[in-house]
Amino acid sequence: MRGGMLRSATRSTFSAAGSVREPKDLHAAWASLAAYDSKAAGAFLNDKADRAKAALNAAGFELAREFAVHGGKALSFDGTQEVDETDAAYLWLRQADGRSLLAFRGSDTQEDLQHVRKPSTCFMYGHYLHAGVAEREFAPLVGLMSAGDLSSR
């Protein structure tokens, strides 16, 4: 996304009835992209993550909580350097209306890609997920969260 595209995308749209309708899917997409702020994700995605964070802030969201699980060393997504393997989730809140977004960083290392490439799946939280992703990445992050972390303050 170029800076101009991001600025124009933050404008609200109008519904058929003429009321302002927010780009909720766009906010969720920005939250997902903002999670790719790790060294493992690389400079290209880091730049996009910074822009997404700025767009969320402009829309009134603030980063309320970060959850992280450290998994040692691994090769970066592009395989060019050894990095800290860290899985993360970010909780964004907008005080004005109490809206929240919870975004998980997906694969950003070669180790993570191996979890995705294996065909085994498991059923978790109402969905079939890659077993390696669910067991080694998603479950440890969810294990750090409590209902109090996600409730309104």
C-alpha cells in the first residue's frame, strides 16, 4: 500500500440509507498486517506493518495488549538470516465505541512454514487447522490469554 492509498482508505463510506458505515473488514486487515512487525518477517512486511499501525491509530485504535511466545532461533521467512522465533498476537482497542480487534501473526519463519506444509490437521476452536500451527503456535498464544485480557475495562 502506498501512503496515499492508506489515507484514502481510512475515509468512511456511506450506506444506501446515507449513514456512515465504517470499513470494519479493512480495520481487521490492518490489524492482521500490523502483526508482521518481527525481524523474521523482513523489511518489506515491517514497512507495511508500520503503515497498518498508523492507519489503526488514525481510526482511533490503540494497541492494548501484546501476547508473545518465544521459540528460540529459526531461519527468517526468506531464509536469509537466523532470527528469534516469536509467535505473537495483538489486541487493539478503540475507546470511543469499545470496539476491539485481536490479530495473530501467521508464519514468519522457515520453521512456521514447515508447520503449514505438513498435511496433518486438528480441530480446534471450531475450525480445522494445520496441526503444527495449532499446537506449536496458536495454542501457546491462546494459553497466555485470560477472559480479563479480552473484556472491556
